[in-house]
Amino acid sequence: MQQKKVIVVATGGTIAMKYDEASQGLIPACSGEDLAAAVPGIDKLAQLEFCQFSNIASPGMTPDDMWRLHLKCEEFLAREDVTGVVVTHGTDTLEETSYFLDITKISEKPIVTTAAMRGAGDTSPDGPWNIYCSVKTAASEEAVGMGVLVCLNETLHAPGEVTKTHSANPATFQSPWWGPVGYVDLDKIVFRRKTLGVKRFHPEALTARVDLIKAMTGSDREYIDFAVARGCKGIVLEGFGRGNLPPPMIPGVEEAVKKGVAVILTTRTPGGRVLDVYGYPGSVTDSRRVGIAAAGEISAAKARLKLMVVLSEHPEYATNRDKLEEIFDI
């Protein structure tokens, strides 16, 4: 029987870094082949092929990089001899890249993203075991049709729900309220649920500029006006609680909407939906009155990427609030 083949696409991140005396810190140092060579027994899971997509720290990852990474992963998955793809990445923006890959995904074959909180040269690095579990998942029949999976600490998460919760602890990746979708056991991959409400889009190119603005106490319309002046096709606002905003932001929202800019409202809380339950100035009721679209249950960072993808495929949705709320309220 032919051995399964998994492509390891390396992008960089802490998982591929070692301490450099000259710079007094961790820097990119390892290739995908180097990472796999440090994992005993990985060759028994699948035949591996490597692609060095980049070798950067994940704060340097851009939406354009994510778009090119999406194209590269789908190119590999379209091959008959490939069972799945593993993407090694930095932890800082892992959830964003994973989410981007998920909402643009085409193939039913698995993409598994992974990372590490300790450098490759550190004492007890967590990268090798994370890579082992990720390759095992990507090579499994159980992962087919499960979309993109985020795999760290033997745990599998949905990209739309997972977030980095601690700046240094290896158990940093959690899915608040909903929990993981499954885990990697010694004999097989175990799934306990499937994520609902994932909507996917397939633009020909990533063309829409979208900015993200965080509401703060005392915020006014200044940053909204600036984003509109810079030619943004969409703006994501991160509000308080249920999505409420400082009242001085509302006139800026109203003018942006009148100019054909899509304005999406999210909440800074890690759980719960944006909803118009209050009636005071700056409330969701007030901002919806002037045309804002409530984003439901999604982080602001992921909403920005989603709006980029949506408006790149359907620019006409910028002025269709009902359609935007249908897409975003999950």
C-alpha cells in the first residue's frame, strides 16, 4: 500500500527560531526539513515533502502573504498523491492565518496549522511534538472534511474559535466557551464535534482594503474619517460589551456608510454576540440606525480578514447590510 504523503509548508515563527548571541534574542534559523529532522518517528506517519514558503516572525505576516499561502496549499492539495498539508507558523498571528485559510478553503483534504511557544534551541521545545501531532492529523481519514485545524498540545481547535490566551505559556491556545473540536491520541485522531456556520469565499484576488479600529473611552470619529479618506472599502469597529460604542463615533459611522463603505461592528469580549439590546446613544441600536452591520460572534481581527475576502469577491455587498449580517452573524 502506498504511504500517505503530507506536505509541510514552513513559514517561520518561534517554532523555527534559535537564540542568537549577536541580536540577544530568538531569530529565524531552521527550515522545514530541520524541524522534521528533530521529530523521532515522524517518517512512520507519512511520506513528507517540504516547502519553505517563508521564514519570518508571524507579526510580519500580511493578508497578501496569507492569500499566497492559501494558493500554495490548495495547489498541493489538488495533487492526487497528497493526503494533507501542515503549515508551521508563529503563534502571534496563527489564529488569523488559520482563519484566512479556512474561509478560503477549497479542497476537502485537511490543512493543519501548528506552532510553538519555545524556540527550536530552547530546553524542552514544544515544536517537535506539535509537528508530530499535526502530521498525524493531516494524514488521517478522520480529518477529511473538517476544514482547517489548529493543532497544539495534542489538541485540535477550529480557526474561528481559537485564540492565543497567554503571552508565554505553551497551553496558550484555547477556544473560549466552546472548547476544542478534538484531540490527537496515541492510536488515532478523536473528534468530538464539527464546527457549524463556516462560510467560505473564493475571490480571484485579494483586492479590498479593510481597516480595524478599536473603540476606547473617549473615542470620536477621527479614525473612521481617516480610514475613509485613505480609500478603505470596509471598516471593522471593535466595540464594548454587546458592541456598544462611544456616542461621538456614530456620526463617523453614518457618513462612512453613506459613502459606500462597509462598516462591521464586533465586540472586544472573547465570547457572545453583538446585539441591539440597548437604546442609548452609542448603543448597537443607535449604530445600526445609521447603517452599521452587526458581526455576531467573531473577533475583530478575524472579522477584518473575512471582510477583505468577502468584498474582494462581492464588492457590491458593501452597501447591503442585510447580506453582511447574514454572512457575519455566526
